[in-house]
Amino acid sequence: MRVLLVLVLGLAHSAFAQQVETPSGKLVGSVSEYGDSISVFKGIPYALVPTGARRWTHAEAHPGWQGVRNATRFSPACIQHPYPEGSFFARSSDPTSEDCLYLNVWSPMSKTKPLPVMVWIHGGALTRGSGSTATYDGAELANKGVVLVTINYRLGMFGYLAHPELSAETEGNHSGNYGTSDQIQALRWVQANIAAFGGDPNNVTIFGESAGSWSVNHLVSSPEAKGLFHRAIGQSGGNFRKLPALRGGTDSAESRGIALQEKLGVESIASMRQLDAQALLAADDGRSYRAIVDGKIIPAQLYQLFDEGRFNRVPVMLGYNAEEGTTLGALRAIPDSAAGYKGMLQQRFGQYANDVLALYPDKDIRSSVLALSSDTGFGWNMHYWASKSTQHAVDAYLYYFTHQPLGPELGAFHAAEIVYAFNNVRHSPNFDSAQNIKLAEQISDYWVNFATYGNPNGASPGTWSRYSNEAKAYLEFATDGAKPGVGLMQDSYELFESIYQQERP
């Protein structure tokens, strides 16, 4: 590895920047605004541009570049609809483009020993987001002794459209999951190049939240990703209920692709590839295109793969938040009476309504509705993931985030834990209290420990016990710090598992 310190005029925060020579080519990056010891390399291409004939094809490795590439600016985000006005997650729009398959690296550039690598996969329902969001700045984690990578991947119809013509183009007759193929290609790039940044390609942790955690779930399930990572962290997201099938029936992924073609009024995929990206985006309802069972990247239903032990057996750290639904629409669904609440349970759970009511009573309807939102949408998935991992002799650790950073109205809302995991509360308005800073230091230490050792306690025994199906041990991240506990979702996990089993063939 050859690393030179060079003088580069015009770079933000410092005239000095790191130049690094990777197998893909030379890069010049900047110095982090959060510490001169961390070098930042932005907008590094890891795959060929997926436009023209490459639109709706699986990612192909970028061939590299000649000369020195300027890596001081983020690339555009992948093309997407903005969050609707009024959404808690709405932000000012970043530039977007189909030319978006780039990644970013934060590193202490260690020359003494290779450092653990953490690869962040952003959330956004597989329809929104990017690796350049300020909350994901990797300097604080890099300061704790890791190399941090964030990535972009194709979204919505650009990342997940399936169609019979697209399937016919491939040897295995499959289509869809292009965004997942991007994630896999980014991990291949990490394997080939991360040593140049001081990272250890033999110690890579993938982590993500919401759809980023879905993506981690997909990668742990995918034979195409085997050997590309060694640990996995899932934050509030799993796909253990039934995924859409590639073909068969009126609601298959291929049938949705045909419906889009008819909506656009074009005769073939070749014609669709010639359409302007914005015209395609305008026809995308933002909901129909997701990861599917394609027979290759995701070979079968995830619940089946995990039940049978056909997944990448790496240690996992998993968890969710106490009031996920406050920012996801659950507040609008709270009935105004006990009778209304019972009616809602009857409509949703049918013969199991009274069993659910016993565990989520009508004494405090708001609390019960929010707990149901978190436990059914997120908690059950994380328990299933931990349970099946343990069943197949894979270490699993479970957390439960209950801290309410913005008060009781929003509670421990969806995505609230991210800024703590990245240790960025001191750089975030409304989060930078001494209490939040202390909790963020603690949580981010657990994340780095897990990436380093495969155990959040680190090299020594600690208070965070491994998950077991009997004890359901977990660590609660509360306002006053981390607290070990047992029996998280005791009885309710088993109830929802019996309900969801009815969906399976």
C-alpha cells in the first residue's frame, strides 16, 4: 500500500488531503471536519453506470480509472421520489441521477494493523435515501478504530423491477433485485480495495436500518453474497413474512412489470430502456417494487432459508425501537374508544383478536397500538432472525431501544437509534445534550466492539448476553444507559409466529 500526504488547494476544512492508491486507481480525498486524523474519500465508483442497455441489469464491476480521481464530493443519490410533504423524514432534496453507484470511505488510514470494516446500507423502503446523509457521517466511528463505508444502490423500479423480457435475458431466467446486486458488488469492491485504506477485508460487518436492515437480511440469506462479510447488524428491519414471487399469479413481480409497460404504452423493454428516467419515475407509484424471491440472489422465502439453515452463518446483532410507529403513521390509526380498538384487533387478527388483546390491553389504547406497531412490524422479525440464527448455532445478540430523544409524543421512534450508533449526536441539533452524548458513546462502542470481535461486549465478558429462545435475553438502551434484561416479547413473539405461520405454504 502506498499512501502519500499531498497538498491540495481548495479542499474544505484543510489544505491537506490524503492520496491513496487502490487496485481501482488513485484517489485524493479530504480530511474530516470532525478530526484531522480521519481521511474521507467520497464518490468512489464501484460499478458500471446502469443506464441505456445496462438499465435493469445486475451490477458489473467498475473497471477503474487512470490518473488521480478527485474523491472530495459525494455523488448524486440514486433517482427517487422525495418523501411526501409533512413526512417526519422529509429533507431538502439532494441531486439524483441514474449514475449513482458510488461509495464513500472514512478511515484513520492505519499503517500498524488492518482495521475492522463497517459497511452501512441506508434505509428508505428501498425507494429513497443515499449513503451521503449527514447522520451517516463516518468520522466518529472511524475515530473508534474502524474503516466506515457507506453506499448508494438503485431504488424503486430502477432497483427492483422484474419483467419476463428481463428474465429471458439471463441464463437462469430471473430478473429483479438489481439494488441488491449493487450492494453485493459494493461488497466485492470492498474485498478488492479496502486494504488500501487500512481496512481488513477479512473482517467486514454489514449494517443497516429499516430497508437497510431488510438489505442486510437479504445479504445474509443470499448465496451470491457468501464470503463477502463476516458479521451483520440489523436495526429495525427483516423480511421474514412472505416476499413477492418472480412469476405466477396476478400479483407476481413479473406481472407488475408488465402492468408498468402497459401503463407507459411501450412495446418492449428495449423501448422502456430508451425512456427518460424522469418519465419512468413519474409512472412509479413508489410502492410496487421491492426485493423478491428471484431464484438467484434470493433463492427462496427468507423464513424458509433460515428455518432450513441455508443462510450465511455470521454472528448477528439485531434490535428495534419501542415506538417505531409514531413516525410511520401509527398515530393516525389509534381508535378513540375501547370498542373501536377491539374492532381493529378483530379486523386485523380475526380468531386471534382476544389473544392479542390479552397481551395488548385496552387500558391505554395509545400505548398498546404503538407497541403492536413495533412488535408486529419489527420486533417479531428481529426475534425470528435471532431465534433461527441461534437454532443453527450462530451467535445472536438482541437490543431494544427505549430512549425518547425528542420526548414522549414521538417516543423511541423509527430510526431514532441511528445517530447514536454513528456517535453523531454532538453534531446534530436537538440531540447534543450531555445525556445523549453519553448514551451515544456507549451505543457506538457496542457497535464497534461487535464489528471488531463479533461480540458487542468486546474481548472481555460483559453484560450483554447471547440470545436464546428460552430466555430471550436483550440489552435495553434506555435514557439512563444500557440495562440487560430477559423475556422481551415473551408470549407475544410466539403468538405472532403462530399467526404468521398461516401465510406460509
